Amino acid sequence: MPDQARRTTRAFRFGIVAPLTSDLPTWRDRVRRIADSGYSTLLMPDVPTWQPALGPTLATAAAVADLRIGSWVYAAALRESWSTAWEAHSLSVLTEGRFEMGIGAGRPGIEVELGRPAVSPAERRTRMRETVAALRTFDGPDLHTPVVMAVSGPKSQALALEVADAVTFVLSPDDDRVETTNRVRDFAGRRDIELAQHVAAVGDAPFMAPPTLDTAALRAADSLVILPSDPAAAAEEIERRREEIGLSYFVIGADFADTLAPVVAKLAGQ
């Protein structure tokens, strides 16, 4: 694996997507437990129907616990570039550098579901590029807000190679281990960049995934969007993914935070 041999072996880090779906005191307690369990980053999805606005919610989380925060991810289909960049820069300043901006095209059709005009894939990519450019202008020479870009096809991957600090691949449940490995290796062979993965299911439980997600089919296909619920098996699988593919930043749902806490305690920072 010559490309892998040239890559930096990055330390593991673990992020938790924790939308505010309960009462506020319960959510605050969850944020504190997440921080105490060793997770590096608390993340929020950009779905207006799920929770209060992403920016204020993240700022609240940063005040509750000493951990990084981030968007997972700003949906370009819903947002204007300049205002998104301003919000991201503001969060970086107010948290003294603890914010990372995740950005992606947005789920297909999400803007139409919310009663807004349809946005083409090309326009979504343009907004992503313009957002990062505006963020760099806001940051100036003394601040660098990390950018994690969610990518799918070759055009968004090319954009991430230009402007992102880290990348997460939008994986289909039909993508098996071999297909995903080849795809990520091909990307990573062109630039040494942090590789992240969103885990859609742990054991038989999905998170931020359709309730009809067939976890048995995922295991049968050797899909990488699922992890075992057994902590020892999950840790072994995560280590394998870094060794074979280069994935080092794993993002999971808040419902799995306690289950995978032993994994984080073992691997975080290694």
C-alpha cells in the first residue's frame, strides 16, 4: 500500500452528534457526560425541524463543557455563503478556537421540503466554495477555522482537496468495505488530509438514518457505516479502519455515546 505508507498516522478522535431533542437541563447533562467520557467534539446537524438554530445551540454547548464544537454539517442548500461564514468565524472567536466548520451540499430535496426553492448540485458546490473563501477572509491571518467537508461524487471531492482540512465521505448502505476502501484510498493518495467517518448504526440501532435501515444487511455487506455494539469488537474494527484505510476521526450519534465510551477511553489520542 504505497499511498498509505506516505500518509501521516493521525491520532484518533471521536465526535458526537447531539441534537437538542429533549428538555434543556437533560441535554446539558448529556453534553457534560459526553465531555467527561473523552469525546473531542460535540456536533450539531443543520436540520431546522429538529432543534433550535445550530449556532446558538453550539455556543451553549461550548459554555456548558470544555470540548470542541462543530457543525455536522452546514447544508449549502439551505444557507447563503457570507452569513454562514460569518457565523462560523464568530463561533471560532467566541470559543477561542474550539469550533470546526463541517459543510456539505445538504440532503437532496431538503430545501424543497422546507418550502424553499430547489438548489442544483452545481449551485450547492459553489456555495460551499464561497463559504470557505469567505470564512478565510473573516478569519484573517491570525485564525484558521478548520473545515470538514462532506463529499460524495468526484466534483465535491475535488473541491475538498482544494479547500478542506478534513473530509467525510457520504456512504451508501450498499457500499461494501472493498468499494469504500478503494474510494477513500484513491482520494487520500492525492493529499495527506484527515479522514472522517460518520457511523450510521451501532449494533442494531440506527442514528440519523432511516428507521427502516437494515442493519443485518449492512453487516452482511461488510458496510463501514455500522460498528459492532460490543466495545472490544468496535475498538478492533476502528483500529483496522485506520490501518487499512486511514480513517481516524469517527463521528457517532449521541444515543451511542455511553455504549462506545470504553472505546473512546482506550483509543482517543492514540
